[in-house]
Amino acid sequence: MYPFFRMTLEAIKQRNAGPLDIGETHVSHHLCWPWDIDPWLELNNGRTLTLYDLGRIPMAKRLGLAGVARQKGWGMAVAGVSVRYRRRVRTFQRVEMRSRVIGWDRRFFYLEQSMWRGQECLNHMLLRSAVTGANGIVPPLDVAAAMGRGAESPALPDWVQAWIDADAQRPWPPG
């Protein structure tokens, strides 16, 4: 089940957090509960993606995106993701989550999120996200303008552009 209760608690915890600018990092802290684990007693890989929502949605609020989306009737959708899992997260372990918008192209926003324990990165995710409206994907330039941001994206790092290029070669629909 989706962690609505945890999302509500996260929204309450972050309600007084100041605004963020594009490229700034939203930091949050989370606990791995028994219902987050898999049969190997560690954070389930699918649940990891769900927990990343607990960082991404408050970040969207701090950026001003959530308010604009609500006002315009837009939604936010994940359009692609690549995750590196490097260290286990066990039951009752606390993690620090770092979330930030890297930039955008003509269709998508690119975000990175990571979970940390001390100075050690446990997992890292590159995510492609679309803002959607009644007519499909809302161009990021229109979203940035509605948020009162400049239309110019920060330069995407080479590793992000390489992922975009590689994913563009992937056949769709799958054969």
C-alpha cells in the first residue's frame, strides 16, 4: 500500500522549510520500517522507489511546482528511472535522502535522488519526470514559466545526457 500516512507526516515536517531553487538539494530523513523489507530483511527495491516519493513530493512543493500544478490541474508522472543499489538498508535503519532537480529538455525534467547513511551512499536514482495536463505532456519551458523561473535549463551533466541518448535507442514498444 502507498505510504499516505508517511507522506502526510513528511508534509507536516517540511511545512516550514524555505523555498528551493533549481539545482538546490532537498534533504529529508527516513526510517526503514518492517513493512518496507523483503524476504532478505532489507529495504525492498520496489519500496525504495516508493520511498523516494517522500523526498520528491516535498521538494516539488518547495520549488513551487506543486502549487502551480494544483492551480493548473497538472499532474506529475515518472517517465523513466535508473537506480544503482550499493548498500543494504535494514529494518529500523535511518537514512538521509537527498533530492534535486538537475535540469530539463524539451519534454522532461531530470532529477537525482540518493539515500545516505553517514558519508556512505546506499543507492542513487536518476529519474525522468513529466508534468502532464489535459493534452498530454506540458513542455518544461511552460512549467518553468508558470513557476516564474527562467526558461533556460542548467546544463545537463554528461552522464545524464548519456543516459538520455542510450534510452532513446531502446525500442518502444518492446519487441
